[in-house]
Amino acid sequence: MFHWEEFLDPYIQTVGELKIKFRGVRKQYLKKGLYSPIEFVTGRVKRRESIRNKAKLRGYTRENLAEMEDIAGVRVMVQFVDDVWDVLELLRKRKDFKIIEERDYINNQKASGYRSYHVIVEYPIDTIDGFQIVNAEIQIRTLAMNFWATIEHSLNYKYGGLIPEDVKARLTNAAREAAQLDLEMGEIREDIQEAQLLFDSPQQKQDFKKENGEENELW
């Protein structure tokens, strides 16, 4: 019998630690009054069913299942495409994990229209059983990229990977629109950042709450 809980525990720990670290980076920027290239961070450990399906598709066995690169996944969300490259540089400078592969699906988007930047890392963890290296995938995406990818994932699940051609055509067109949105937002990035820094000031937040009758609401 394969002990799934024991196998997945290191991945759960890895995702938890990476989320805390990347969220900490965002807080450091904001405490200094600087624009943070990281908007927010999410993470997940691949479901057992998904691991089984991928193992069957890619030829993984119980003996080499730990070589699968995306059992532990962390997603770093950014506002602008330029922020992707800033976050990438932050990752490349870190000493707490080793980057073993990068996949640029932004400049080389998939035929479906999928865009994202994937970084595969070897992340070291300490457990009561000793030191262990865990593979993890870090995806860097804009909000537009993530919205499109989430929809595509849902449709693939619904249709079992065989999306009807008319739906697929609309999805491809939506990918172009999402890319155009990223381009347009990038053109006014400086104005957006200045506005956000002004609005995010403590005084501005307080004024906004008073104007909208939210003095007693959690902000």
C-alpha cells in the first residue's frame, strides 16, 4: 500500500513555507512605501487523483514519483507583465532554493493561448526524519493570465480534455484579448502605480472609509 499522507507531507510543508516567504517579500516592499511586484500568493499540493493521472500519462512509478515537478505548486500573482520579470529576478537571487529549470510561456505561449512563467526549484526542508529536497513549481502570472488559465482548466475538466472546437476557438480569442489587456495596462503602468501608492496611504484609506460610511468595517 502506498502511504499517501506520508508522501505528501513534505510537499505540504514546502508550499506553506514558500507562501509565507513570498508574502513576506510583499510586506517588506509595502513597509518601505514601495510598489510591490507581488500582488498576492497562492499555493496548492496536487490532488492524489491528479498525481495518479499524470503518473500514468508520463510514466512515473512509485519509485520515481518524487521526480514529478509540480506536486507542490505556488502561484505568484502580479499586476503587470513587467512585474513577472521583476519577480523572476527576485527568485534568481534567493539562496533558500535552487532553480533547476525555467519555462517561458509568455514569450512562447502555448498553442491554446496559455501564458505564464514557470520556475522549477529544488527546495530543502527539515523534518523530524531529517533533511529532504522537494521539487516545486512556481508560476508567475498576471491577473489576466490567471483568469484565462483558470477558465481553461475548468473547461478541460468539464470536457475531459476534449474541448469542442467552437469553444476552443472562443477560448483562443479570449487569450488574445487577455494579452491585449496586459499590454494596455502596461502602457499606463506608471499612472496606475502612482494612484495605488496614494490610495494605499493610511490617511487615504481612512478618508475613503468615512466617505462610504465604513468607519466600523474591517479594512
